[in-house]
Amino acid sequence: MGNTITEKILMAHTKLKEIHPGQLINARVDIALGNDITAPIAIREFRAAGGKKVFNKNKVALVLDHFTPNKDINSAEQCKTVREFAIEHKIVHFYEGGQVGVEHALLPEKGIVLPGDLVIGADSHTCTYGALGAFATGVGSTDLAAAMLTGELWFKVPQSIKFIIYGKMKKWVSGKDLILNIIGRIGVDGALYQSMEFTGETINKLPMADRFSMANMAIEAGAKNGIFAPDTITKEYIKGRAKRPYKFYASDADAVYSQVIEIDAAKLEPQVAFPHLPSNVKGVSKASKVKIDQSLIGSCTNGRIEDLRIAAKILKKRKAAPHVRLIIVPATPLIYRQAMQEGLLEIFMKADAVISPPSCGACLGGHLGILAAGERAVATTNRNFVGRMGHPKSEVYLASPAVAAASAVLGRIASPEEL
Amino acid sequence: MHFSGKVWKFGDNIDTDAIIPARYLNTSDPKELALHCMEDADPDFMKKMKPGDIIIGGENFGCGSSREHAPIAIKTARISCVVAKSFARIFYRNSFNMGLPIFECRELVDNISVGQEISIDSVKGIISVGGANKTFSINPIPPFMEQLIADGGLLKHIAKK
């Protein structure tokens, strides 16, 4: 019996000769990640357990991206805790200030996470790195503390669901629409405890930015990880970024899956997840009566340069509708600079957009774009739970950058086709 | 371990933003977090609940963010344990790591309403509903997990060893 890519990567991080779903394993961790919200608890736990030294200063990443630039005194204190820890332990991958980006855009961009890695992060969207053909999963702060201490963590080997995606996607349809459609089909616990493996002819041609968006939202279906087999597109992306060895894994032809789901991507229009669950998904044509107060383009799901280029294409020589706050968040300093050099920021400013520094703030209702009671936002982010972006009586609609940009112009949820 | 208390019932897919909204995550002080426990699911929850009470959830309890602040808020609010039809993966792991006892029991959730008293014997794996002769079975917590919870969570357990 063959193995899936997820099983193979997990096994490669143990001394085991075989592996099967349901097995409890102790595995080596290549990168352990924390941020300004989750690392303070991990640091407290690390010290309480008598931790004196991290297992490897090159394999811990600490990114101050959530409530930064520091939104208040408490947030500043949390950042200070993490900064002091990073200095004390000589953490190599510590990012703040002008070097910080949204962690799940930043780590792949810098080549810190690579194909074949086993990555854990005290942030649920750690699953983003599955786009590179790594096993990456979100954990809590205590697990991060244990990994920082020992370089290892226990896992239950997940079953895998195979998605076979075929057909040519229509104009303005992206990886974001594919993953929203999938979550709509299987539900927010449709892949609970399982791995989501994305395959098929559409996936084979899908650019890295779209793969990151899809792997990013695997957690929104309850999955442990989302994963793509690395290929020439992956190779092209990591060229010049990788500074250490990496390995490409692929599922065996006779690997065992709990479920196989086929999707014809050619049939999809842009998708929108209505409040208050990422699975509450409809085609954009069914959302055209939804008026909006804010449009947010950014986040670990859709704040990459490719996303900003799409938004700029739509916003060029247009303006945000009156009383609509258009907020654009380049996910990393490099993306910010690229957007500047390519003239995208000029287009955004002419469209009356606010250009935010790289930060997770608005996505989770932290700061830099909070909603009042009764307000509605369309956002390229990943969650639309009650109160996610502000007041518990506000609403979030999840969509692609193309839909968010077109919606900003028309003041209601819209497809770019309507412009 | 033995728990008994009055139950508070919530629906399916109670996410960690509802358990502890991100607007309060500028601190990791357990007491501060506990003040806002379940706030976006029920704004008056902390006014109504009493120490020892039990939270009942539907499917996929604790979905969403990996924030350990969620089980910390519940534990520090002195909820004795959570029983749900199913738990989201990261929340499940975090709860044990934090020392918050949680149990999966589909049948109980379908047969209980707010305000009823239940008691749980986690060693025998039995939940009984007060005033009725009804009992439900649960998977007992294995001894090493019992010890981990008794020690106050994973790292305190590691430190003790």
C-alpha cells in the first residue's frame, strides 16, 4: 500500500520505516513559528518548564505582525516580551518594524520554509506552507513552547482527502474562489483532523500565489493541513530563495484516501462567503444586492503582489464609491516595494484607497480597519465569524481581490464583469 | 476525575473568536481573558455562569484561530469542563495541553437543555443527568492525560518529570 505526500513527509521526520493514518508519532520540527499574540504565552510556558535554551536558534521564527505597528500599550508590552526573548536566544528569524510582513507571506518569500519541511506554528494559518509541498499545521502556544524546547512534537497521522480539480477557470476566477467553493461543499468541519490534498490539471497550472491562498484556508474546513505536490512552478518560486537543502515529495499512485472529490473549475463564477461562516458560499451573482461600507484587500490569504496587480487592473482610473473605505494591505515590505515600483500604489491612491503597513490587524478585528455595529465589509481574508473584524453586529463577506476591488468601486458586492 | 455542574448550551461551530474575541488579545493575562469568556456567543455569559458549571457545544467546537487564549479563558472562568459533539483539532490539542478537560458525547448534547445538572466520572467514562436516571458513556481520559490535566497542563507536566 502506498503513502500520501503528507504521510511521507511526516515519516521522513521520524525514525519509522512505515506509517499509517491514526498512528501517533513523535516527529522532528524544521521550523517553529510564533507571533506577537501567541508567542508571549509560549514564552511563559517555556520558562515555566525550566527552558534555558531553544533547540535551534535557526529553526524558530518569531514575527511581530498581528497588533503591529503596536496598537496600544498592552500590545507594545507583548511585542517587548517577544523581542527580549528573541534577543536573549539569538533567534535568527525574528522580524519586526520595517522588516515585518504577514508571517505566512513573509516566511515563504524569504525561503525560511521549503518543500518537504515539517512546520508548526502557533497560528492556525500555518497550513499556508502546504502550497510549497511542506507539511505545515497550526498548533497552540503550549505546543510551540514544547517544540522550541525539544525540536519535536507529537502528531496523529491524518487521513487524506484528495481533490481532483479540472477545467479551465473563467476570467477573474482564482485559487481563492476554488477554496471557497470547496469549503462551501464540504463545510467548516468537512476535513476535520484530515489532510486536504489538491491535485488535477487545473492545479498543475495554478500559480504559487493561488496555491498559497488555497492551502491557507484548509483550516477553514477543519483540516490539519492542505498540501500541493511540488512541481516546476514550485521550483521556479523557491529559486534564489532557498538557502538550505529541501526535498520534493509526491503521493504514491496507490496511496489511500478517505475520500476523493472531483471539481469542474470551468463551471465556477467568483465565489463569496456570506456571514458568519466561511462555508456559507454563493456565486457572486447572488450577492449583488449586498451594500458595503469597507473593502479590505490583503492578509495571509490574498495580500501578495499578484493579488495587488489584479486589484490595480480593476481600480485603474476608477475610484472607491462614496462612503466606502477601501483598505489595501501589502502583506510584506518586499510586496510593498514591488507595488510602489510597479506604480500600483499610485493607482490605489488615485482610487482613494488607504494603503496600510503590512499587518494582520484588520483581518482579526485588531486595528487598522475595524467595523462599527451594522457595518458590512467585503474582505479578501479568511474568516467571517461573528465579530471577526469588529463589532459583533458587523458583517464580513469573503471574496477574491478581483471581487473586493470591483465591490469597492460599485459600493456593493460585484464581479469585475459588471464594471 | 469527577465534575458536576449546571450546563450552558451553545450551538454548532462555536469559533475561538466567539470564545475570546481578538479585540481582547492584547493581553495573555488569564484573569483578563476570563472576563470576556464566550462574550460574542452570549454577552451575558460571565454574569450568569457559576464556577463549576459545564459548557455544552455542538459540532466543531473551538474552530478557527489557534489561540490558546480560548481554553485559557474557559478554564480561568472556572468552567469545569466542556462536552461537545465534536471539537476542532487545534482546540482539542490546546485544551489538553492547558489542562482543560473536554469530552465528546453526541448523545448527551442532543438530550440536554440549559440549566440541567450533570455529573461526569472521567475514569469510568460515564455522564449522568441529575434528576433523571439517564446516563451516557464517554471515552475515559487515559491515565497519562489525567496526570497531565492534574499537573496543570503539558509543560508543567514536563517540568514535573
